[in-house]
Amino acid sequence: MDSSVSYPILTNQLYQKARIKRSIVVIAVLILFAHPATHLLIKQALVDAFYQVAVFVAGTLFLFHQFSRYIPQKIKQSYCDHPYLSIPFAAFMGALPGCGGAIVIVTQYTQQKASFAALVTVLIATMGDAAFLLLATEPKTALLVLSVSICTAIATGFFIRLFHEDNFLIPKQTNTSFIVKSPPSSVKQHYAAIFWQFVLIPSLLIGLLSALQIDIAAYSETISFITQWFAVFACGFILINWSFSNNNEPLINTSPLNAPKQVWPKVVADTHFVTTWVIVAFISYELMVNFLGLDLANWLQHGVLFVPLICAIIGLLPGCGPQILVTSLYLQGIIPISGLISNAISNDGDALFPAIALAPKAALVASIYSTVPALFIGYGFYFFY
């Protein structure tokens, strides 16, 4: 049995609890959309979330998974075993969008096939699913952030190697019996994959027109009306599919995706997860501004000195959801790039879940170590960029 997958399969009880929590999110969005006072606000947030984020994330994910199919597994293993190349390799694996590369290194560490320095390196380099969002919307900024993260991760990894042995904090007994499981297939996922295969290219074209500030309504009110309501129904479909999905955030498939039919379920699952968090971020921000009178952008401008610190602290939270929120705030111009970089270096994405499960002490220490360079680089950008 392949032990490269570092998450146990979730029980049905956990699935049911997750579905209940997700259903609350969906119901809340539906109520706000149906209410006359918030209808237009929610509608615009859904349109923006779909054409500005979801379609680009889906396109980026599809290209990424197609490319990753052709990376031989033996190459990954050879670099992990080399004492001098393991840290740069860990930085590269962490910088890959998503959390799969980071999870591989975490698993290698718990099996004593990678050093503690490599563990810290990969946690610093990884940006999790937030990397897909940034790559899809601002690729130049994404390249800058990922480059800074890789350089910081490599430098920190070699520094850590001077003070800690390779087996530092590895538990004497670790549970490495994990089940390889692809994203559970279902009729809902099948139809979701078909949906994206048909709508991805035309939706991308509309998203590109929006990104180029081309107003479709100026050419045809009818086409504009259709595209807006399609985005609303598409977001509704995404939310409902996400709420009833068997996939949960800690369930990550790191086995090779060897066929297109294996690629699309992963694209759908990750796209729906990222899009849902973006919808929540967009709606929350609009509600705070329009109904609570909270000008978050103005508040952060007055307290901008603390933004890198706050973003680094958010990065300590496991999972990709909070980090997607931070990236969404950056894309809306609410937080500066210093906060984004601080969060990108500090956050560990979904890779922190297996680290907590298999080596909790190492996970805690590695998270603390990743926060130090996050503050240093974040405030460096604040003062000098």
C-alpha cells in the first residue's frame, strides 16, 4: 500500500458534520440573495467571483494538473534522498500551487526520508490553494510572491540545518498506514465535471473581456443580461455541489493523475473550494462596507503598520480557506503586498494537517520557524518596497 498519502479517510460522521456546516453557508447566501435589500449586492458579488476568479482558477488548475501528470515520481524521490538538494527540492515542491507537493515532503519527513530542515522549507515555500487564485488573477504578482517565498525557504532551510539534525522531533512511532484514495466519485461530481468542460472556455473569454475592462453591456444589453445571470446560477451550482461533496479540506489526493478523467474531478473539487471562500470573502466585505459602515480599506491604511503581523498570524491557521481570504483582500486593494507576502511565507496550507496528525511537535516548531522570516520579509517589503 502506498504510504505517500498523508491523510486518513474521513469517517461518514465527519462528512455529515462538514455537510451541515457547508449547508449553513449556502442557505445564508440564498437568503441574502433573495432579500430585496441585499439582492443587487449579492448578485454583483457572485458575478465578480465567477468571472474574475472561478473561471481563471479552473483554467489554471486544469493546466497545472495536465503538466503534473508528466513529472516522473522517481525524480521526486531522488531529490528527497540527496542531502544537499533536498532543501531546494522541498522549496520547489512547496511552491507548486496547491498543497500536494508540500504534503509529499511532510510524509517523507515522518518516514525519516526528509530532514526537519526540508519540512520547514516546504512549509515556508507553500502558498496552498491561494496560489491558484493569485496566479489566475495577477500572474506577475504571483511570480514575485512565489520567487520571494522560494528564496526565503531555501535560505531558512539551510540555516535550520545548521542547528537541527535531520530527525529532529520525528516521533518514535508514527502511523504511516494510509489509504490511497482519489476524490470520491459521485453523480454530482460527474455532472460538475461535464459542466466545467462545456463552460470553461466561453467563461474564460468573458472573464478576459472583464479583465480588459471591456463592457459587454455597451455592445449588447441582452448578452450582458445572460452572462450575469449565468454567473449567478453557476455560483449557485458551485455552492450546492461544494456543500454536498464527499471531499473535505483535509482529504487531499497526492497520487498521480494519469488520465484526463482523473484530472477533472480534482479541478472541480479545488475550484469549488476556492470559489466558495472567495464568494464568502466578497460578500462579507460588501456587507461590512454597505451595512455596518466599516471601511476596512481605510481602517487598514491607518493601521497598515500591523498588517504584515496580522497576516502572518492568520498564516498560522491550518488550511487554505483563511489564506484565500487574505489573497482576496489583496486583490481588492484592501491590504498591501507586504501583508500578502507575510501571509504567503507564514501559511502552511493543508500541509499542516498531516504534520499535526503525524508529528505535532514538529508541526508546532516548524510553524513558529516559518513565522519569523514571514515577519522579516513582510516588514522588509513594507519599509522598502
